[in-house]
Amino acid sequence: MLYLFIIVPLFILMFLNLPFRGLKRAAFWLAAALCLFQMFLVLFPDSFFWKLDFAWLDHLFKFDLAIDGLGEIMLFCIGLVVFISVFMGRYINADADEKLNFFSLLLIALAGLNGIVLVKDVFSLYVFIEITSVSSFMLISFYKRREALEATFKYLILSAIATILMLASISLIILISGGTSFSLMHEAIRNSPHDFLGIFAIGMFLSGLFIKAGLVPFHGWLVDAYSSAPSAVSVFLAGIATKAMGIYTLMRVTSAIFGFSIPIGNVLMLIGAVSIIIGALDALAQNDFKRMLAYSSISQMGYIVLGFGCGTALGVAGAVFHLFNHTIFKSLLFVNSAALKIQTGTSRMDKLGGLARKMPLTAVSSLLAGLSTAGIPPLPGFWSKLIIIIALWGSGHYAYAVIAVLASLITLAYIISMQRRVFFGEPAGEMENVKEASPGVILPTLLLTLIVIVSGLFFPFILENFALPAGMIIK
């Protein structure tokens, strides 16, 4: 059954590119339906679809696939964010052929992301990371504008460095273990924990993942990529792509291959704390809405790494919960940035103002998502940050707990500043005729806003049934 998460997107991709009339118009509907079906499978694991016999696929494909609690959360997030990106893709300024190319790239990325989550050997993991990266390069530069091409070039160069580091690391670990499966590599590293070759390989692999995630000090490409990409692509990148390629993979290989240790935890917490501070301070200084959100993403991903680096089950649960929350509220904010750009023609906050009366749904949803980002109760961002802070304090990492609290105050400052400059005050003269975004943009906004509200109100259920079980990856 798990093979279908990878095979079906590729099958639909091939079907849509057959030389038949009418298939171009079906691209949106098929891609959207596939994403919805993926979310359905995760939400309803007892449905009869999981009971279908696909054993014959084992004779065709030799991937070692498996899924656990963390994988289920990631598959749901992937389906949701790609669905939102597909929905926003209808507003891509392109002809039918180019829109087909856009949906095709998203389907390739969907297969790559699902593969990252499901595979259990490190070389296949690397392959699916690169599949997702290549499709991301092309999506960022989709409009072929100068700033987007520049951002793609930066991403390409740094991603190539990450690729070299990861491949070299895989080669060294294969020399130690003699294979590529997670279990075989983990056993080899555990039996020689002080081997210089193994430590060097771990350092290289983690460095490659820091680049893929856009964490400080490897964040130079991320801000340009998020801000210059088409709005639908910004949602995809910020919502799930960098999290799956960087943050999720970091959590998976650390727990399944390297094994959690105090030195690894210290490195992760240091990188996480620095990313939190630098990202928040840079976000505070931005005038462009999308660039502010990009720096905010760096800061919030720092919280995930900080919680995971804590090394306790509670810290990992908080990290997983914040990964889910950040997927939702940051996707919502990027959808709203698209609504502002479509309706006003700009994302510069100094040229906006007074839009709460013109775009009330966008204003309210932005406020909820922003306050969740800052960790204001009872929104879900508060609960995941609180869990991380409690885990840090309980494990004796008092300085990091204080940093997490103080950075949330900085986050609240730039969120309030954004709301004031964009939605409050008197509207600029050219904004007098602005109206609320069209239903095609409002529907994703309403869906994501609903998830934000429900996640905050029912956080005990999410924590007990999803986040805490996923936190057990650290043993």
C-alpha cells in the first residue's frame, strides 16, 4: 500500500502529459483529488483502502518502506500543503501548457516528499531529497524573472554543497556498516561510537541537512527563494518542502541512524537557538511581507530543532507538534500574502494600510496565524512552544528556555507591527478600491484558519494521540 504514495503521483504525471486534448484541464482536479485522498488515508487508517492487497508491488519495487506516527503526521502535512499549492496554482499567470508544467512539477515534488517520509535506507532517502530539490529549483524560477533566477542560483549552489556533504557522508558510513539501511548503519555506528570516521560522517550529513533546512548560518538562499517565488510556490516551500528535506530528515536520521547523544543534542540546540534569534531579529527589520515571513520561518524552524535537540520524549513531542503547527500557520500567512499581492499589487508593508475594512477575512486570519506564531494562548503555537520550553527547563537547559521565551516576545513585536502597517490605520489612496480576495483564495484561508482554531482548542487530543507517540522515536 505504501508504494502507492510514490507511484500514483508519477502515474498521474505520465497520464496528464499524454498527447490528448482535454488532459490539461484535468491537471488541477486530478492533483487536488490526489492530495485530498492522501489526507483521507492518513486521517482514516482503518478505512478499507488500507486492507487492499498490493503485495504484487513487492515484485516490482524493492524499496524498504515503513510508516510510524511521525511519518503519518508528515504525510498529512504534505497532502495538505501540496493541495493548497495546487489550489493557488490556478492563479499562476501562465497559459495552459505552462500550468500543466506547474502541476506536473508539484506532482513530482509530491512523490519525492512522500518518498522521503517512507523510505528506510539512506541512499533512497538521498535520491528522494534530490528529486524534491530539483522540482523546487524549477518551481522557484517558474516565471523566469531576474530575482527568482538569482534565488534559484543561490539555492542550486548551496544545495550542491549539501549534496556533496551528504553523499560523502553516506559513502563513509557505508564503509563502516557495509550497507545503506537505517538499521544496519545504526548498528555499525553504535558499535563504534568514538570512531573518527563515523563522527566526521555524522558532522557532514548534519551540515548538509542544515543547508537543506535553511537554518542559520546556511539561510542565505531561503529568504530570496521564499520571497521571489510565485505565491503558490512560496506556500509549498515554507509549508512543507524545507521541513521535509531538512527538519524531518534531520529528526529521522538522528533517531534511526546516528542515535541521539549529548554532543549531537548540543549542536542541534545551538543551531536552533541561533536560528531563533537571528530569524526573529531579521524579521523585525523587514518591510516586505514575504521576506518577513521567510525570516520568521527560519526562527520557527529553530524552535523545532531546539526542542528536538533537547533529547527528551517531551521535547521531541513539542518539536513534532510545532512542526505541524508551523506548517499550518505559515502556509496560512503565505496564502494571505498572495491575497494581498493579488488585490493590491504589492507586498511592501509601507504601501499598505487600513485593509482590515477592505479585506476582513484576510485580516482576521492573519491575526490568528500571527498570534499563533508568537505563541499566544489558546492558539496551537502557544502549546507547542510551551511544551518545548517545559522540556528544556526540565532537562536543565535553562538558558535555551529563556531564549525561547524572549524570542517569542520579538515574534509578537513583528507580528503586531505587520498587522498595524497592513491592516490598521487609514488606507493609502490607491487602496480605496481594494476588495476581499476571490473565493479561490479565501477557501484555502478558511480551511487553514479552521485547522489553526481546532488545533488550539483540542491540543490535548493532538498531543496525546499524535505528538507524544511521534516523540517516542527517541529511545
